[in-house]
Amino acid sequence: MNENRLTFLLDDYIFHIEKVINYSSNTVSSYSRDLKSFITFCEKTKINKISSVDNKVVRDFISYLYRNGIGAKSIKRSLSSLRGFLNFLLKKKIIKKNFADGVRSPKVDKNLPEVLQHSDISLLADSNPSKDDYYKNKDLLFRDTAVFELFYSSGLRLSELSGIKFSNINFNEAILRITGKGGKTRIVPIGAKAIKSIKIWRDIRNKYVKVDEDFLFIGLNGNKMSPRNIQLRMNILAKASGLEQKLYPHKLRHTVATHLLESSGNIRAVQEFLGHANISTTQIYTHLDNQYLMNVYDKVHPRSKKTIKED
């Protein structure tokens, strides 16, 4: 029966997370990619029905990924995707247990996220004659600066920023309505400098906008900027500003989260601001803050191990 075939069940699951749960397109693509990898593995081992999948098949799949040089972080994500898929089938009573439960993935080293210093933020935001070499068209500079200011002001995900419409912004109250992961809506503040940059871009945007186009950030062709294009533009802004590192949107999100936590110490507020479902996700920034504190301590404290010269 088709209802028992893995490919049929996968299509049903992808439709569910995309249309019913309203996961973002990036999340849907990630789940789809991971689960297609599992189905490809099953087909190689002559398994094409869910009734043939058991705990051993899942363990063999994890071993297969590991032997083929897939990193621990990617394997962990694949296992998480598979658990979600099997939970879906369990709720529909197509299977009687989740065969991924109890299967462990390789340990992932926790790398702390990279963040920018306050001096880096100033470089990106300030006017600089050297930027002229990269921006022959000043309209692009004003737009890219507005993108940067909004990223840093409101701690947005790339997918969230690319989908912003003018109707999402309340200029009088300086707030922005965002639809984040899982279709959840939150309200975030917009800083004064970001509001100023957006208003400048708004006037320039009128030269390029197409009729009825409500997206905030558009290209010179009048079409909405894609997430990939926004990523590329942030790197151009970084180079033009003399920043000697790559600038990707999530680094700006990490940066504003870290700066807010440094200033306020209020992890719950930062969790709400970022739209994290679980506070454990936000807690990575407390580790980052602690690391920064230890680095300062090691450099300046007279009783630090690193400042005491050994005889």
C-alpha cells in the first residue's frame, strides 16, 4: 500500500510542517534534506516501507552518516529531523513507537558564537569616505546601512528581516511586528538610529519601487531582496567599512543579544526579544559573557594565573 511507503509518508509530513505548522521555508528545506538522506539510505538497504524500519535501522543510518564524514552537528540535526518525522507517524498511529528515541548522535563541541565589538559597530554605522570605492551608487549605501541598523537594533533572523513589510512597522511607537519561527508573532523595538536610516531609505526607495510592492528592502530592479542577496550586501558593507572579518546576519543577531545581556543581565527579556522558544537557547550568551569576563580578568587582574610570572 502507498500509505506505508516512506516516500509517500515523507511527502505527507513535509506538507504538514509547511502548511499546517507553518515552519519557515529554510526549516522545511532542512527537514526535507535530512529526511531524503534517510530514505536514500533505506533504499540502498532495500527498505522502502515504514514497517521495515526499526531501532537498528536508525542506528545504522547514524553510523552510515558518521562513516561518510558527516560532522557531528549535522548528524545531530538529521537525528532530530528523523525524530520529528517518526513522532508525526506515531501520532497518526502509523507506527507504534519512535525508533529514533534512545539513539544517540556523536557529541558536538559547543563553539561560542562570534560577536562584534562596539568599535566594529561604529565602523559599520559611521560615514566613511573609503566606502565610496564600494558604493558608486549612494542609494545602495543608504539601503545597506538601513539593513545593518535594523539587524543590530532588533536582533532579527535573516528570514525575518527579508520578509518585513512597511505595514509591519509602527514609526510613531518605534516598534516592529515580526512573524518568526513556527509562525509565532512578536513585537520588537526599533532603535532611533535604525528608524532614521529606514526613513532615509524609504524616501530613496520610492524611485525604484513597483506598484503595490510593500516589502521594505528591495533591489534597484524594484523586487524584494532575497535572503542570499542580503547576506552578500552585508559582506560588501563590512569590506567598505574596513571590517577585517566576514559579516553575516546571524553574527549581528549574536552581537545584539550579547550586548543586551552585558548591559541588562536580564536573560528572560533577551529570550523574548530574540523569539527563542526555550531559554536554554538564550543561555549560550551567558557563557559568552562569562568568557569575555574571564578574558578581561586574565589580562588585568594582578592575581590571575596568566599575569603572574613563573620563577
